[in-house]
Amino acid sequence: VMSILLHGDAAFAGQGVVYETFHLSDLPSYTTNGTIHVVVNNQIGFTTDPRMARSSPYPTDVARVVNAPIFHVNADDPEAVMYVCNVAAEWRNTFNKDVVVDLVCYRRRGHNEMDEPMFTQPLMYKQIHKQVPVLKKYADKLIADGTVTLQEFEEEIAKYDRICEEAYTRSKDKKILHIKHWLDSPWPGFFNADGEPKSMSCPPTGISEELLTHIGNVASSVPVEDFKIHSGLSRILKARAEMTQNRLVDWALAEYMAFGSVLKEGIHVRLSGQDVERGTF
């Protein structure tokens, strides 16, 4: 399995979660053994110029925090993009570290149907309108090289257009939307063949009082003999032992019993997050 994240340039530079995730990338319990970050860098964030959006020259500079290699590639050159992506995949597989591919490109139209980019970026969009679209540029190159003929190229385009048109036509005849068919597809067996959920009742998850008492006693004891513990901690453990004896629980003990019962079944439990090492939460 290889983790691939797709980013926009403005989001990559501007969203704190990107920086935070980079800092998780090499932690022992969180690493994906290298993520490939693909930045679709169309050099504009909705209507914001890069010079108004960030202080560094490249949106990808945030990846320097973990010394990830960053490849800037001209997205108008599909073969260069393929080459760089192959290098990125090899890097990730060899070193198990994050790597960034910065696809330097442009956005031909507005951010959405309501956005006319000529209002906010007139000079940029004058240049963009002069750009030959990448498909035409690459097709012309392949035809000039003799790799494909004009007829083969046109047949491929017609074939693709036909697939889209047929799907569009079929969509008009659809009377019922089976949303759950695609929404729930990752969980085979969760639904019956006819698409209806199985009974939503949970199997009984209760455990015997004897087991709960056992977990409570273990959770309120020190695993090593003659081990001197902090007096504050010994008070907590003592109170926990008394609660178990009196058949009472608080949040912390209830959590212990939940984790403990799962561990007793041989299922690995990993706690992560704020202050779990000292057992506060």
C-alpha cells in the first residue's frame, strides 16, 4: 500500500494540518513509511496571488521541515511528469520517507462558474488564453514524432467522448438513485445482497462481574514487587481498589475495564493522543 496525498498549492502552503501531518510522518506509531504528496500548483488560490498568500517562493517549502525531496516539474510536459513521479515512487520505496511532486501548471478557467478570473488576474489570464492546451501540445508532438497518426489520435478522443456521452444519456433515464450502492461498497458483508442493512442490534458485549473485578484489581495494583511509587499515584490506586471493592466505577476505571476486557481477548490496544502516556485521558 502506498499513501498518496493530493494538494492544491494554496492549501499546501496555508493549511496548518499539512505542516502538522509532516511532523507525524516519521513518528513510530503514525508513519505510513513515506507519503507521496502531489501538489497541483496552478499558481493561484481561488483569486489570491501567491505573493499575497505566503512568504516563501514555493508553496512546497513547508515540506522542508522534514527534509523531504521536492521535485518541481512543468505539468505541460507529461513525460517529465511521469519521470518525476517514477523517481518519487522509487524514493519512497527505497527510503520510506515523504516526497513532494510540485506540478507547476495553470488554471484555464475561473475557480467556479461564478468566478471571472479576468477581474482579478487580467495579465495572468491574457497569458493563459495564449497557452496551447496540454493535450493538443502533446498530441502534436507525438504526431510529429510519428508515434501516433492524426487518425489514431482522433479515434481515441472520439472513443473517450462517446463513453462520456453514453453515460450522460443513461443518467437521464435513471429514475431511482441507489446511493447506498456506491456509498457502502467498501464494507462487503455489512449489507445483505438486496442492499438492506442487517439487523442493527449489537451482539451482547457484557462480561462477567468476576472479570470486571479482576481488571479493576489489576488496574489498581503495581506490577513490580517492592517498587516505590509516587505517593500521589498510590492514593489514586488505593481509591481505585476501593471503588472496585464497592462495585463502583468512575470514567477512568470504566475505560480500564473496556481496554482490559479487549486485551483479555488477545486484541492489541494502542492509546494515542494528548497525555495518554501519563494516563490523564
